[in-house]
Amino acid sequence: MAVEELQSIIKRCQILEEQDFKEEDFGLFQLAGQRCLDEGHIDQLFEIIQNEKNKVIVKNMGWNLVGPVVRCLLWNDKEDDKRKYYFLMLDLLVELCNPKELLLGLLELIEEPSGKQISPVILLLLRPLQTVIQKLRHNRAYSVGLALSTLWSQLSVLPVPYTQGQMQADEYGLCQCCEALVEFTKPFVEEVTGDEENSVENEKLKDELLKFCFKSLKCPLLTAQFLEPPEQADTDPLRRFAAEIIGFLSAIGYPFPKVIFNHGRKKKTWDYLEFEEEEDKQLSDSMASLAYLVFVQGISIDQLPMVLSPSYLLQFNMGHIEVLLQRTEESVLSKGLDLLENSLLRTEDSSLLHQCLEIKSFLTVPQAKIISSLVYVTILFIPLYVLINCNHSGVEAFIIQNIKNQIDMSLKGTPNKWFTGPQLVSLLHLVLFLPEGAETDLLQNSDRIMASLNLLRYLVIKDNENDNQTGLWTELEKIENNFLKPLHTGLNMSKAHYEAEIKNSQEVQKSKDLCSVTVGGEEIPNMPPEMQLKVLHSALFTFDLIESVLARVEELIEIKTKSTSDENMR
């Protein structure tokens, strides 16, 4: 019945001129075609569309069938034998229909879904959409811009995968869509690079591609987490997407040094000022994301001029660091600190001029979310500065205890890269270390040493050797040589010294004379022998306490390593 109805409509329209088609005819054609699909007459419908006699009708009205065909592909079982006919019909409609009408129809279909339905629709329609745009002879740049804007708007609402497991599962299809979007965009990038005449239309297309790249740098790349270690980079779909976007910028004539070093300047060497004038905040986010991708992830860093000094790059990046630290998302805050760490490590000690303090970003960065993000400040500034320069055992012990708390939170909840693996290892070497080896004044540093031993005991208990989440077990030999063995030697030397002082004090007590005693590197003023003995015994008690915790730590290490060895032999 549906087939006959459609044939009747077509027969009536065949005698009409193209300009005489009425809105009613379009509606009846779509309704009858939809019924043919619903009733399973896909082969007859395909024949009608393919019929040369119906070419004009299909060109003007066929785009109305794209939506019903797409819904059939999305809703029907993937094992359905009719799927190949749906795909053939979609390809045929793309080939025959008016590309202008088809473009709008496809973009409407892309805008319709929400949630988990977004990615299947985009993945299905990207190739037809690309074909339709390539068929357009006029306003190509406008059509490309409209398509990229529509696609980006839909993808920007999808949650960005955070962990490697989420990335592999790709529940919302964002990673697949990003990879497909690259393939969709490539022909238009090639079109720009292949136009030697730099026509007005080509410049407009370049403009649209530039906008798309900036938008992509902000979403999803600003909040995206990238896989570690670096050798897994090639398997990271979002990092590959980032590399492609930066590659697009270079291909269309805007390599990242040209773009990023001109952002924020009063005098630009590139022409697209409307981006900064219209959406300065969005562009700031995009530029900060670009700086992170280049300097931290190392994407296209070979394009960076070698003449730029580390101190200049630090000053340059401080503005981007400020932007990242002003965000509330943990992943973006972490990127800000990654970029700051990277910039600081490139800079030699005492190489920054005092004039740097007059640069606004140098003054604002320490305030920008750092105060409210004490965890991250603890990671970067406090261990590097306090543990090396503070020389106050109580303060150092407080910092080490805070580090232990953050490791505990990371192991129990969402892993934080600063408190697991390679980033934590560098922090552990600062903590599990005697600054002067066995000659370190153990009494003066007793608070720090006890906190360090408690941290080490916690790591041995919580982190199994096979898991090695904290990196402890691969660094154990260094920790033993730099901390545990010197501590043993220092304890033996210190206890021998204080036992000798006690013996000397006891002899003085018999003579009832006043004497001076050296404790913690300082000479105690003359005091009664009874008071001297109390001070000396208190010091010995501290050493015994340290020795007790040290013995327990070494016992736990032996138990854990033996247990792991036994498991591996089974």
C-alpha cells in the first residue's frame, strides 16, 4: 500500500516543472517514503529513488528521506540483512539530492540527539556530510564553518574520559568522534594548503578552520588527561587528536610559535583579531591549552625557536599558568602546575632578573587558586623549597605528614599523578634523605626523621611490590643507600656520643661540680648534673624511638619482598 501511494505521488509530480512542486508534495513524499521503510519495502523504495525518471523529484524531495533512513540505521539490529540497503540508500540520496538542502538536513539530524546518542549519529553522518560539502560550489567556507561549529557544539557536551580505563571504554564515544573529526577536516585543510592563489574564499575557509582549532584546544583538550608513561602516547586518542589540531594550525599557515607568541600583544603579526575581540576568555583558555600541549606534552616542540632562553619561556608561560590555575577542574589545575614545573626546571638557579617581579603574572599566579588548592602547592613549591631550605625539623615533619595524607587519598580514591609513580618518586627522594648523611644531627632533625620513617612504613604496608603504584619498590635500593643505611650509622654514632656524655656527667655529679654538655650541636649552659642527665637520657630515648621505628620498617620490607618472591615462584 505504501509503495503504491509513493508511486502515485511521483507519477503526479513527474508532469510538473521543478518550480511548480508544492509544500504539500514534499510532505506527502516524505510520509509515503517513511511508510515504505516502516513496512520493510526497502528494496522497492531503493528502485524508485534510483529510477532515472524520478531524478528531478529525488533531487528536490529526497533529502526528506535521509532522517528516516538514518533512524533505521541507528535503531535496527546491526545483524539486520536490510542494513546494507539502508547504507546504499543513504549514499544514493547524498549523490542525488540538492546538496544545500541536504547539508541543512544532515546538520539538523546531528543537532537532535543528546547524551550517548550523540556519537553514533556523528560517526554515521560525518562521511555523508563531508561528501555533501565537497559538492557545494559556492560558500564552501561558510558550510565548513557551520558544520564544524555544529559538530563541536555537540561534542563539547560529552564527558571527557579521565582515566585510561575510561578512555578505552569510551562510553560516550568522544575519542572515536575526535579521530573521525580529524578525517572529516583533513580534505578542507588540504584545500587551503593547495590553493596557491590565496583567493578570498580560501582565506575565509582558513578562518573557519582556525576557529575550529581554537575551539578544539579548549574543548575537549583543555580538560583532557593524557596517558602516562610517555611510551603510551601513541595509543592515546586524545593526544593524537591534539597533535592533529596543532598540525592543522601549521598546515594552514599558523604554526604554534606564530599564534601563541602573538596572543595578548598589542601589535599582532597575524590577521584574525576578531577572535581576541569576540571571545578573549575562550582564546586565553585555548592558548593556555596549547602551551601545555607543546611544553609539557612535547607536541611539535621542535618548531620552537632554539634562541629562546628558559627564563624568557618561564616569563612567557606565567600568563598561561595563571589562566590554568584560575580554573576549578582538578585536571586543569594539574596542567597549570605541570606547566609551571616544566618552566621552572628549564630555568637555571639565579638566572631570573629582579624585574620579573614587576610582571603582573609573576605576582598573580601565586594567588590564583593556589591558596585554595593547597594540595597542589604542597606538591610543587613546599617540598622543593621547604624541605631544602627551611632547616626547621618541625615544619618539615608537618609537610611530610601532609604528603603522606595526600598519598593515602590518592591510593584510596581517584589516582593523582603527583602522588603516584614518577612524580611521587622525585618527592620521596627529597623526603627519604639525610642532608649530611651519617653526620646529620639526628637529635635536631628528629621530627623530620620520624615523619619520614612513618611515611616509609605507610608506603611499605599499603603498596605491594607487584603493584608498585608509588614507585617505592623500584627506588628501594636508592632509599636504603641514601636514608636507611646512613641512619643506622648515624644512630650508632649518636648513641655512643650521648652514652659517653652520660658517663661523664655521672662522674661530674659525684664531684658535685657544674659542667657544660653538647646537645644537638649546641653547648648547653652550665646546669646542675641532675638536669644534665635528664637532657641526655631524653636524647637517648629519642634515638631508641627512631631505632625502633627503623627496625620495624626494615622488618616490613623484608616480609613484603619475601612474600612477593614466594608468589612469583609459584
